[in-house]
Amino acid sequence: MTADEFEAYLKGLGLTVETIIGADAGRYIAVRSFAVPAGALAGRTCDAVVRREESVPYIPPAAIHTRPALVPMGTLNTQASPIGPDWQYWSRRFDHPPTPARLWAHILTVLTEVT
């Protein structure tokens, strides 16, 4: 899987996707204004971001970032994000062979399993 394949998959789902540059000068794949589909955060709209790496295969870092913060900062393994002051970093490992569908499922799982 490549970062481009992940972006194409997300766009194929009808999501708004773009590359952003964080305050840390890192490049990130951003999914804009989507609603969390289930769980305690169901219906909350946020942006979700993962670091964009050019390695092949694309191995996502052990983090996702959301804007706005969806839980109190410092809870559930979250902290301030290096992307900028209005972003929340979620420390989560992705331990599966990377495919676009698995990575998107991982992001959704992180957000839908919040209690």
C-alpha cells in the first residue's frame, strides 16, 4: 500500500481528503469533516489525520490526530498534537498488514470504541 492508494480509497468512499502541512512541517493525510459513525462519539464531526509517508509500503505511524479534540486532553492516551494547537494526538498502534481498508477501519475503530 502507498499513501496515494490510501488517499484514493478514501476519496472512493466519498470522503473529502487533502494533504496538509502541520506546524511541525510534517505532511499529513487529512479526512475532512466526517461524522463518527457509532459509539459514544456518534454524530460528532471532526477532521482525522495520519502522517503522510512516502515509504513503500506505506507504514502508518502509531498515531491519529483529530480536530477538534474529542475527549479531554490527556485521557485515553491522547495529548496535544504537533500539527497545531487545535489538534489532538491519539497514540494508537496499527499492527496489521497495511491496506487502505484496514487503515481506515483502524481509524474508525479508535473513534467508535471511545467510552
